[in-house]
Amino acid sequence: MHFGRWYPTMVTLASGKVFVASGVTKLIKPAYTDGRSQFDSGRNVVETETFDPATKTWTVNHSSAAGSDPTLADGSQQSLPLFARLHLLPDGKVYYDAAGQTFNPDGQAYDEANWVHAKVYDPATQAWSDLAADNPFGLPLVDGLPLGFRGSGFDVMLPLVPDANGNYTKARVLNGGGVVGPTPGSYLGDNSTTINTIDTTGGHDTLTSASGPTLLNKRWYGSAVVLPDGEVFVTNGADRDEVDAPGSGSPVLQTELVNPDAGTVTAGPSLPDDHGRTYHNSAVLLPDGRVLIGGHAPIATGYAFQNDTAHQALGFSSAESDSTFQIYSPPYLSDGPRPVIDAIDHRASNGGQLDIETHQAGQVTKVVLVRDPSMTHLTDGDQRTVEVPIASRDGDELHVRLPNSSILPTGPYMAFIETPGTSGRPVPSVSRPVTVVPDPDKVEASLVPAAPLPRIPAHAASPAKSTPASAAPFTLHAARAAAASPTAPARREWPLVGALGAVLAVVVVRRRLLRR
């Protein structure tokens, strides 16, 4: 890249190129002397860049439009928080959900008041514009008020669903927890959620901001996973901001299941008492529909040194990293038999057809494609779940038409089919991998599209095993990471392994030289 970036956000665009924004070159910000604008000292990187995988080059974006304030050289520049919560909209624009990481010790931005505005970036014009919400202040809701910015909370795009005409014109983003406002934020964890709906009809984006269901726990730095059935699983985090004051929070052990459509939150199982996961935690969807939970790598207690006294005496978060994992089993795993994908196309193109073989073809109500996760610090710029309409059925075969690359950017996905469970709620299959490739009619003449691969039968693949339908709902299974422990993370062992390997290599080379 042309600019060093610590904690940026990346988004795959409809073109297949990758957009990057924000980050900071130096956390403790000096006055930059490398030729950049005098205004760039004291804030995050405002320049945006685009990576072209075909040419393997980075390009700094530029726009003919003016910047939104005098400190920005042109419309392609924008002041955003670290790990800005960005999502690709159905019209191909990039949406900023007025949320990101906070607080950043000695690394605040003098212009962070601008972070309270939702915004969109148009790759066609390479320009940003503010997106006013539907209230007198024009700001997204937080805690039911038009406050704009939510810091260090979860932020996920809900399933993209076509309308009656098969068009995707709305994106809904659920954010929640965290703290209220930019640095230093409210310190105490928040339990509100917000659903921001962006309507892209007619190429003119409009934003409607509404309060979502209230969480059962005040939760700073919680991880959220959109499940194939559309519900959102929330886990991890602390009740206080542990970047404001490392080691001062108590871990939130209870998990929650949010139903954005019904407006409900259901209590899930709790993590083990000795596996509280506060800062640097994660949760990702597995191919079999379960969720892998991990992480916990806290900052040194009080920014001084690792001290576990408060953890042992008062139940605060542990000062030691945790390299173990748990696996969460959602309720749909015990809601009757799961459908099975017998065979599926290994690869399909935007605008093309995806064929799926299943003995439950007549009962399938939905086909869902979930982008392979790539999460860090609660953020995944490519996170999306897309419901694709079933065009036709032919015996044991489903024919699905894939939408364009603004809806379904090229890349790897998990394909699920769903049938009604005993409760009437959807039950997903174990997923099968599908790679979405560009529409061959839109591929540049200089590029030669790869030949289509054969369909993969069920016995040829090796997805994670399905949890039996008889398994108890909300089951958490402990899964210890190999050769690691909560008090001795695996990464601490690598220097020793590397040193031993180096010594062994020297001995071998020396012996060979002596033999000559």
C-alpha cells in the first residue's frame, strides 16, 4: 500500500477489487514529515486505496469532488475510526455504519466528531457522501437516541433478501453493545441494538435507523455471527471497556440469540467460568452450521504489566491469554432432521445458474450463501449472507439463479439449503463450498476464465460432521487447542521451536562440510 495502516478495514468490491480505508500509520501520532498534508498529523489515515488482484497493484483513490471538509484534499478522502464498520451495499457502494474501534490510547483523532455520520463511498466516482438518517439530527440511533457513533460493538449485515420481483434493494445492518460515542466513549458496556436499513432503490441511498431488541447483558466487545436461519448469535465481551482500563471489566459469559425480525432476544448457554473472553475474542460460523468461539488476548493490566490479582479476588477478566475454543450448537440442530445436499456445482458465476441435488428438493424453502468468514477485532468487511431465489425444481434438483456481484461478490461461500423443522423454523443443511466467479460475459477480453469444474457429489467432499438432531439445543462443547493452554499461549512456544530448528540446521550443515 502507499500508506502504512494499523487497524484498517478492507472490503471486496463488485469489481473484485479490494477497497481499504482508515487505519493509522503511527498510533502515537507525530507530525508527519513524509510529504503528506499538514492536516494528516493527529488523525487516522484519510486517504483510501484500491487493490487490483489482476495486476497486483495498489492505487490511491482520487475524486473530482471536493472533500467534505477543508482538511480533506478531495472527495475520496474520509476520516474514519480504526476498524471502521464497512459493508458493500446492493448498489455496489460501500456503507459506513457510524461505528468502529474506540478507544485508542494516545491515538485519538482531532476530527473524530465526524465519525457520528453514516456515509457511503461510490467506487464509480471514488467519492464519499454523508447519509442522513430519518430524524431531525440525521444521525443513526444509539440507545434510542440520535447519537450516531457506537464504539467497539458488533456490527453485522443481516441476510440480503430479494423482493417479489427478485431485486435486492435493501440492506439491513444490526449493530449493538460496545460503548456510546467516540473516545473515550461511555466506558460501561451498552446493551442496546440498532437496525439501520439502507434503501438503494433507484440509485439513491436512503437511511432509516430504528432501535432493535435490547440485549440481556451490557456487553462491550461482543462478537456476533449471522446464522443461516437469519438469527444472530452474540457471545464474548466484558461489562466495561477494557481498552479504556485494561483488566477492569468482568467477562460476559452468557450467550444470546437475537431474532431481528421478531424483535426478541433469547438467553443461550454460558461460557465456562474459566474461559471469559473479553478483548481480542472471535466467533465464526462453521460449515456444519455450528459456531467456533475463541480468543482472549488482553492488554497488560492498567497498561503496566500482566496482573491476575483482580481476576482471582474479584472475578475480573483474566490477565492471561486463552488459546482454547468452544463450539456452540444452535437450536436448529435439535429441531428435526436436517436436509442433505447430495451434490452441488463447485463453481458458479454471477448471473449464472447454480444446480443443487437433494432428496428433499420438494421441501426446501430457502437456499442461502454465506461468505467464508475473515474476522478480526469484531470486523469482517466481506461478511454477508444472501438468500438466493429458487428458479425451478426438477425432481431431486434445485436450480438457483445467482445475483450480480454487487449482491454476491466473487469469492468463497458456504451454500446451505433449508427445510422447515419440527417447530416450523428453518433447519439448515451442512453447507457445501461454492466459489462464485465473475460473469463470463463481463470478463475483460484479456482474461481467460477458468474451465468449469465438475459437480461435487456428497461422498467426495469432507465437510464438518453434522451434529445429530437429537443433540441438546444451545450446547457448548469445549475444544482445547493443540499444544497450548490458557496460561501458555501457543505463540510463546514458537521462539523456542525456531531456535531448536536453527541449531539443528547448523549442526547438519556443519557435519556435511566436515565430510567433504
